[in-house]
Amino acid sequence: MFRLPNSSLTYHSSSLKREISSQALANRSYLKSRSWRWSNSYSSRRQASSAPPSGVASRLLARSGIGPLLKAYSRTQTQRPYTTQICTSVLIWLCGDLSAQLLFPPEPGDKEDNEDSQKLQQTQGYDPWRTARHLIVGIVASIPSYEWFMFLHRRFNFASGALSLATKVLVQQAVYTPVFNTYFFTTQSLLSGASVEQTLMRLQLALPISIVNGWKVWSGVAIVSFMYIPPQFRSVFSGCVAVAWQSYLSWTNQKVAREVPQKTGKTSIGGVSL
């Protein structure tokens, strides 16, 4: 009987082990690759099932007359997101203030007691300082608002699209609305020259009703935004709606500005005319 030398047996044995080890490593890599692909595929399907159908709105807008403008805006937004948001906020808040001053001019009783009202008479009812305050508020809020909408886009994406939408809207209304309204009334009051006491009084008068009405208006806006608007355009969409909303906030702010002196027992609130 023919026998191979021990050295030959050792060689073939080690060669077989290397081949088996190499095959096992290849199988392991293949399984990992399949697992990674399946995980990514599942994650994509899950995100797709929970993500709003904003692509539909994108396609419809692209086919409309403003399609090229939106493409240019999207390209600029991708290259310089913060600069784009600031410039957009300037335009939106400027329109909001001009519409607010046109719809809610100062009442005659307010023109006797503050300097801003005298300026209004000299400029045929237009108050440039009020516009400046609005622009400051809008510019400061532009970047945080943009980051907030992007945060909501990345978070709360569950397997159920309805659950994702409901959670996003609830978080939006429970967190963003009261924080923004507090910031708006506080900044407007302080920039107008009001004291801390008068600012707190204004918050007590204006904040509760503005939050309640904000729930009525912005819940529907948030649903439309999360369902049909691409994330990079959501702050712009909300800003366009905010043109009308700011008119309401300005009216509320102007109304409580007249009530604060009565409640604090003072005749002036530092020239507040907004």
C-alpha cells in the first residue's frame, strides 16, 4: 500500500485548512453583506413608509411656472443654507410687517402719548422702527427655525406614517409654538423700550391666547408641511403662512400694549406702538 510522506500529508492538511478558512471567511463576508443590504433596505422602506409624500409636491411645483425659480432656490439652499434662510426671512418678515401696519394702523388714542405715534403722523402712518424690530426678530429666528424643521424631518420616523405625522405635529405645537411666541412678544417689547415688568405683563396677556389660536392655525399648516413640503422648504412655507399670522400677532401685541399701562398703573410703556 502506497503512503504519502508525513511532510506531504502535513502540506495537504494545512492547504485544506486554509481553503476551508478562506471559504468560511468568504461566506461570513457574504452574510454580512446580505445582512447590511437587508438592514439598509428595511431602513429605507421604513423611512419611505413613514416619510411624507413630499416628492409629489416637488414634482407638481417643478412642472409649474415657478419650477425654475424653485430649482435655483434649492440649489442655493444646498450651497448656502444659512445665508438663504436669512435672506428669505428678511423678505417674509418685511412683507408680514407691511401687511400688519396696513391692516392694523395705530388707533387715534395711541397717538397722543408716545413718540413713535408722532413719527407715524410724520411718515403718513408708516413706522420704520416697527419694521426694523420685525426684521431683527425674524433674522435672529431664521436659523433656529430652519434647524428645528430639519430636526423634525430626521426624527420621529416610525413604521406607521400616521404615527410619525401625529408625533411631529404634536412636538411642533407643544415645543416650537410656545417658545417662538414667547420669544416674539419678549423681543418686541424689549426692543420697543418696555421694562421687564411691562414685558412680563405683556406675556401674561398675549401668550395664552396666541398659543391657543396657534394650535388652531398651525396644526393644519404642520400637517400639510410634513406631508407635502420637502424639508428644505418647510421653513419657507411656514414663513409664507406667517405673513398672515404675523398680522394677527402684531394686532395682539398692539392690543395688549394698550392694556399694559392700565394694569401697571403707568401712562407710557416706553414708546411701544406695535
